[in-house]
Amino acid sequence: MVHHSASIQSFKQQKGMHTSISEILKEKSLKPSRRSLPCLAQSRTHPQNLNHILSVPLNPEPSSKPRSASPSCTDISHQTEGGKDLYAEESEAGAYDCRTDQSLLIKKHVTRARLEARTESLQENNPAAPSGLLFRDGKKRIDYILVYKKSSPQVEKRCTFERNLRAEGLMLEKEPSLTNNDIMFVKIHAPWDTLCKYAEQMNIRMPFRKKCYFTDWKSKAMGRFQLRWRQLKSWLPRNPMKLDKEALPDLEETDCYTAPFSRARMHHFTINNRETFFSNSTRSRIVHHVLQRTKYEDRKSKMGISRLLGNGTYEAAFPPHEGGYKSRHPIKTHGAQNHRHLLYERWARWGMWYKYQPLDLIRRYFGEKIGLYFAWLGWYTGMLIPAALVGLFVFLYGLFTMDSSQVSKEICEANTTIMCPMCENCSSWILSDSCVYAKVTHLFDNSGTVFFAIFMAIWATVFLEFWKRRRAELTYDWDLIDWEEEEEELRPQFEAKYSRVERVNPISGKPEPFQPFTDKLGRLMVSVSGIFFMMSLVVTAVFAVVVFRLFAMEKFVSFKWEFVKKNWQFATSGTGVCINFVIIMSLNVVYEKVAYLLTNLEHPRTESEWENSFALKMFFFQFVNLNSSTFYIAFFLGRFAGRPGKYNKIFDTWRLEECHPSGCLIDLCLQMGVIMVLKQIWNNFMELGYPLLQNWWSRRKMKKGGQIESKVLLPQWDKDWNLQPMNAHGLVDEYLEMVLQFGFTTIFVAAFPLAPLLALLNNIIEIRLDAYKFVTQWRRPMPARATDIGIWHGVLEWIGVLAVITNAFVIAITSDYIPRFVYAFKYGPCVNQTYGNICLAGYMNSSLSVFDMGDQKNGHPRYCRYRDYRAPPWSAQPYEFTLQFWHVLAARLAFIIVFEHLVFGIKSFIAYLIPDMPKGLSERVRREKYLMQEMMYEAELEHLQKERKKNGKRYHHEWP
């Protein structure tokens, strides 16, 4: 056992051997890191009106009264005004079977007029406090809201649950709804002692001490360089995309170390105000942790708010918003009323579309999981800028070289080339009639296509690798480096299904229900069979669209309008794409229900396993549904149509569709462009327009039904209850939409270089749509923690690999790049010479074969041309493939192999060069861990010295 004084003396002797913490603290910090930690909550960085709303005396909260042993569920509180009770809390007696529901739930009838009068009196007595954020005493903050119906039969479960919540240290207060007589709200407040207890159990990291940095000669040199750079930047114009820190005081830089909270070492932590030490999101997370682990029956598995929401005991459970998001006064002159108002003014408004996102404030209000989603979405949107610019450059290059293209010139000047009919009811036509079609094709199929495909494959890798680095910086700034996800609770459905078989959990050491391997394998096989069945449904839908295109083609050829008749190919492709879009969106609804059913059939063990399984099924279903018709057009359209005199037909009726002499790339481009634009419009409407309509309709019903007058100011819990809940799948739908867009942007980008530009424009709108939805239209979700985007990162990497393969096939098979390349270097006029535009002279004539239509009357020519590499009818082997066909085929296969190996090699090399965590950040993390241990040691010494000086005696016990 080491004596404390001896330890202190030993520590003093070691000061000359290394730099002490106190000396380090005196040094000038060179590279402060911005961390939005809970220490911001007690600093001066609050919105202007929050300080006097949230600050209360530092005295501990009075402990709740000892709970009675009776089974009653009583919590009677009175709000008095002039000696009269304005409201008496409901009382639920223990005799559950001998009373009606109304007698069980309501002890004293309260009229709506008296409730409204109480609300007005509260606002008059405490005008600074936002309506609905505090208990009736005007001091206790509401950390969570539970909602239930008075008519619900689950009274006993609810009473037991609420009684156990009080036993855990939470304080409850009930309030009837002003908009619905059957709705009752349970307001929950977590006192200081309860917060400290569970913060210690959950290992929540809290602010410990100001940050300090080790400075060597390199750091000092870099510090001087950064100082000079900042001085130079001060002379330059201000970046308009940066947020104004004066309007966003919450984004001021802070330097705080954090450590897992401990009540035994509470004196180490920076506690200036107990009410603001734990942020609102942290308080809500602690309360949610208690709600998930509180029993409502004596059986060990009967616990948690999730089960009570599932069996109808409660209707909803959510943390409250921090007041309204609008103010009568401008934020610049009067400041922000609350964080929600601040988020709306500086993030969710449409006028902020060009500004950077306040990620620290988003994280503080909604939690790290939602903060990471918006960080990823913002990073993806920013990375789309160079891709969109390069794609636009490739498109403009095709636009400016459209008239000078040798292939387009030959098609436009082919006034004497008679082409074979392209359908059963069609007649022969002149090749020059498709001059416009050929020029439009050149916009997307030019010499820049290969470069852009390679660029986008490399871009996808750079995007993912740099996102890993950005994620590492965020996890450091948000103090998630050492955070480990808690052991999840089992899903109620899993427990109910496998409660008879148990085994010991290797992590917790407790017995839990177990799913046998044979049962799991059988359910997985059924799920896989369902997936394949849905795939066959997609193939059937694609086949139906193909048949429709053939039917529409014959109708448009014989159409009365000359414009439609002349452009029947565009009309056929356009209507086919629109019909395909309707089928895609209809099947998406079916796929969601099937994915939900199959995931529940598998009985996943935990909620995260359920979410991952559901997300994979939804991605797989929607990806196949969205891209199946695109794959058909890219790789099958016109490949199996046959030749004149020997066409292939469906049901011996409809002749398969052929590609235009300029190729099928324009059909692929049209398919991608229309579906991408229509899908983005539809998604934006469903994300914002639909919730707006729902909220408007609910408000209209309340006013029309006379439930509440328009002049009555609703408390916050009533306002939140009338908002839409965050969708049941959490962020799955948000990520799914963006991941599918990422696939559209990369997989067939060689055929549609404008895809990144459309994605960029959509995402600029998407960020503000999602922000507006989260801040104004949805209830506040439970702030959850996360260190990455989960399973979606693996999906993005898989899409990046698939994009390389598909773009190789699109360039080699769908476009005319390889046939033109083979002609220029093997058959053209520039063989063994320098490549140029003149080298493609005669290419169109070389790519067309001759067909003998027999004796023709009325002066029609005997021969017509069609797109293929076949021998003429007068040769020894008529209509057989020529040597040029085999040369082109070999070149296509060689290009696919070379392209894939080259791009995969570049991708792997780039991934190797870019580390997942910046070197400076890695060193900083290790340095901080070392300094934290030293500071904890020194803080203990200082505390013991103060105690010894205060008590005037020496301590001989172990350190705490």
C-alpha cells in the first residue's frame, strides 16, 4: 500500500524528468479542434433567450417521495391560482375489474375552458418559458413524453410501468390533451441524481478539462504558418457558403477533454450548471434507456417501452421539441428562441440552400445517427460537384463537335441510301431522315465517353475513401472514438417465438431465448425463395414493357399525326419509359410489404439485425426493379432481332425491336433521364408534400370538429402529438433513396454523363427538404448514437465494383466506340497512320449490310441496307458474318478485360494510398489518451491536497 503523501512527493520529484500537465497547459495551443461537446451547454454559446429559460439554481433536485406499496397509479399534483385548484391529476385505483374505463382514468372532470385558462395563466406567470417544455411548477424540464388513450384496456400494465419508473428515480406528471378528450400525456423529468446514475452506467463521456496540446518544433512551425495563412485569408473575400458564427453562437470553437462520467469523481468534471450539464439530447437518451429497461410485469421478458407501444398500452413515445421553430422577431436582432428555431433559421429554410450545414447543432439536437446521415449526404453532394462539372464538359464537347462529327455527316448526307423497314407495317426509308437522331446520339456517344467512365469509377473510390477520413474526423469531434454500442435487447417477437429454448449469452452471461440452426436455415430458405419469386415478377414486368413497346411501335408508325409518325421511335421510347416508371413505383409499394413480411418471417434477434435485413431486401428489390429495364435496353435491345428475311418474333406476331443505325445508346440515355427526373420529383413530393398534407388535414379536422379554437395556444406536447412520427424504418428510406441515386449516377454513367449534374441539383433540394421535414413536420426522434452509416457503406462499395463492370460493357457493347475504333485502325483510310477525324470516312457504309428485297415494282429499288456485319446476297455465303464482325467482337472482349483490370487496379491503388484516418488525427487521439490519464492522476492529487488542507489531517485510504 502506498501512502498518499509519499505518492505526492514522488510525483514532485519526477517533474524534472518530463513535462508536467500544468506546464503543458501554459503552452499556446496551435491546432484547436472543434468539438460540439456537452460542455457547450453550460458555456455562453447558448441562444440568446435560452440562458434564462434553462438556468436554475445549482441545488440538487428534491428526491421523489417514497412510493407506496399499493398497486395504485397515483400522481396528484395541483396548480393553484388564488387558492383554487386549476387541475387535479388523474388517479387510477388498484381495483381494475370493478370499474368502467372512465372511472379508472379520470378522478375529477376538468372542463376545456379551465384547461385553457390554466395554459394561459402558466404563460402569464412564466412568459420566458416556452409553452410545454416544463412541468407545472415552471422548473422541471420535460425530457420525454408518453401518450396513451384513456379508453385503452391496458391500465394495469401502464400503472405498473409508471410506478416502476418512479422507483427508478424519474418524475412523472400527467396532462390531458386539448385537442382530443381521449388522449392523455405523461410528462417525464429526470432529476440530477437519476441523470448521474444512468450517465455512469451508460459510460457517457462528459467535459473534463480544457484541451491542451504538445508542441514540438514541427507543430510550432506549422502554427506560425497557419497564423500567417489566417492573416492572409482575412484580406480575402469571405466565403459565402460558410455560416455566420455571430448568428450561430452554438458553433463557436471549444477545447474540452471528455471522460466517462463517474459520480465518485464528479469533482473532476466541468459542472457550471446542473440543468445544462447534460444536453437535451443526452437527457432524452438517458430517459429512453430507462424506459427500455423498466418492467411492466413480473416476468423477466416483460419490459421496455417498445413492447408497450406494440401491444397498445401507449400510443407514442418521443422527446419534445424545444418550442416553436418560428418567431415574430428576426433572429439577427433578438437571437434564437431555442435550438429548433436556430436550426430552422440557419439550416431548414430554403434561403440557406447554398450554406454549409451546421452539423454540430444537428448532432446536438437530433443525435449522432441523424447527424452522420446529414454529414454523409452533404459530403456526397459536395463530391458530386467535380463529377457534375466533368460530365457537363463531356456533354458540351459532344454538343460543340456534333456538326463536325464524321459519322453524323455521313448519315445526314446519305440521301441515296435506302434502309430496310424497321417494323412489319413500315416502309423503306432514307438514311438521311435520321440526321437529328444521329446528332443527338453524338452528344452522349463521343470520344469523351471512355474518359468519363474511367473518371467516374475512380471518383466513386475517392468518394468512399475520403468519406472514411471525414467520418473519422466527425467521430473524433463528436467524441465517438471510444464509444461502443450497448448490447441490444432482444426483439419481443423473437422472445415470444423462442422462449422455450434458452442458452447463455456469451457477452452478458445471462440465459436468453435461442433460435436453432435448422429453424433459422429453413426460414432463410423461405425468404430467399420469396426474393427469387419477386425477381421473376420484375422479369415479367420488363417483358410486359417490351411487348408494349412493340405494340406501340406499330401504332405510332401508322399514326394520323405526321409529327408522331415521323418520330415514331422517340414516341415509342418515351411512352415505354413512362409506362415503365408507373410499373416501377407500383411494384415498390408491393416490394416494401413483401420485404417487411419476409424480414418478420426470419425472426431477427435484435432491432439492428432486423433493420439490416430489411434494408438489404429493400435495396435489392428496388435496385432490380429500377434497373432491370435499363439493363434490357443496354445489353439486349436489338441484339436478338435477327436480320431482314429472318426476323425473330414474339408469339409469331410482333417483330423484336431493332436499334437505330446510330446505335441503342440514345434509348438508354432517354430511359435513364426520364426515370431519374420523375423518380426524384415523386420522392420529393412523398417526403415533404405528403407530410404537409397530412398535418394540414389533421389541423383542419380539429378546427372543423370544434375540438379547439384557432386562438388557443397549444402546449408543446399537443403540437408534437399532432405532427407526423418519423417513419417506422428510421433512416432506411432516406439512405435507400440516396444509394439508389448513387447507383444511377455511376452504373450507366457512360451512357448519360448528365446524371451527376441531375443528382447534384436534386441533392441540394434534398438536404433542405429533409431538414425542413425533420425540424417542422416530424416529431423529434430519439437522439441515437452511431459511428458510421452502417450497412450502407458496404452497399456503396458493391455498387462501385458493379459500376466498373457495367460501364465496360456499355462502352464495348452498347456504344459504337469499339466498332469505330476497329474501323479507323483496320479498315479506314488511315491504316498505319496518325488517327484523326478523317480516319472514320466511309465508316457508316462499312457498318451497313445489303439485303435483297427481290423484284420490286413501281420503281422501288431492289436492295436495302441494314445495320450488321454480314456478307452481301451475291457472295458465296450470303448473309453470313464477315471477318470485320469477328474483329469487332474480339476488340469488344479485349476492351472489357483491359478496362476492368486497369480501373480496378487504379481503384485499389488509390484505396491503398488514402488511409482511413488522417495521420495527424491518429496521433492526436493517442496523445489525448495519454494526457487524459495524466490529468486524471493530477486531478486526484489536487483533490486530495485540498481535502487534506481542509480537514487538517492525512489520508490513508485507497484512491477513489
